[in-house]
Amino acid sequence: MDNICIAVIYHSGYGHTARQAEAVRAGIERVDGTQCLPLTVEEAPARWSDLLSAEAIIFGTPTYVGGPSAAFKSFQEASSNAVMAKGYLWKDKIAAGFTNSGTASGDKLATLMQLALFAAQHGMHWINLDLPPANHSTTGSPDDLNRLGFWLGAGAQSNVDQGADLAPPQSDLATARHLGERVAEATLQFVRGRTLKQEPALPVWRTANDR
């Protein structure tokens, strides 16, 4: 089987979410049998056919004012005519999401929920983060995976007075890598299962003793 394609579509206003997207890509590429197609929302409208060939799409956006950025929303709305109206072309693809904001919460859950609803409107299968919350006890640490405590997708926090060379911190990037790897593994399982279902059944040979 050829390598399966997993697309990462994201918008980044100041470079911080782009670093998160790069970490997701690195996680995908840890898994043999997969390859990543990273696209910004500015590039995506010229690549609808490439997205159609992807088995999974991971969506990423900064959280601005309690939701996805305007640029990401523009991409979402463009998909209505380019994908939905042409027969729900993303139906049964795998989906997941990540987001970044300037504060620990920043209402990132609202953004992840909007991404999950967007995927559901396309008939996609959402993959969660599958990490316990961390950094919530005396034995916890800001260096823990999922230090911000999100379940629906990967969250990151970038100090507003730091550039993308310093933020988000390494623990949030490691969490994003975990999401990419998890989606890649789940997508491989899904594709292999679908392939097995489509293969013709082997003939069943019976003997007198089988009756």
C-alpha cells in the first residue's frame, strides 16, 4: 500500500500556530506508511483536488476573540461550495484539530468545538487528543504533555510578548506532535480496515465433517 496522505491546513497570524502545525507534521511523519501535506489556508483554495486525495485532514487556527481566526473562517466557508455542494467529498475522512492563544485557556475549547462541528458537517470522523490532563497537582509540571488540559484537540499557549522563536513552549509542541502521531495511526487503521472490507471473500471449503 502506498503512503497515505494526511493534510494539515492551518492559519497563523504571527507564526506561533505555524510552529504548532510544524509539530503536528513531525508527529505524522513518525508513523511509517504516512506522509504529510501541510497547507496554509491561503494555499488551500488552489489545492482542493489534493485535499480530496488525503485520507485525513487536521485543522489548525489561532483562537481570536473566542473562536477561529477570520482567515480560517473564510477557508471553512469556501469549503461549502468547493466540497459540500459537490457531494460531500470529505465524507468519511479522518479529522482532528489544534489551536493556540495568548492565555492558558483563551476560550480555546470554543475553537476546538467549532473545528469538530465543521468536520461533522463534512461527515468526517473526529479524533481526540487521548491524553490525560497534566500540570494540575503538586507533582505536575509545565513541561508535561497536555499541560493545558484539553481533550478534544491540541491546545497551545504563546506569551503575547514572545515571538514564534520562543513560543509556544516545548511541552505544547510535544503535545501537537502527539496529536499528529495519533491521527496518523488512527488513519492507517481506518484505511487498512476499509481495504480489508473491500477485498473479495475467500471461498469456504467444507468437508463432510464440517456439516
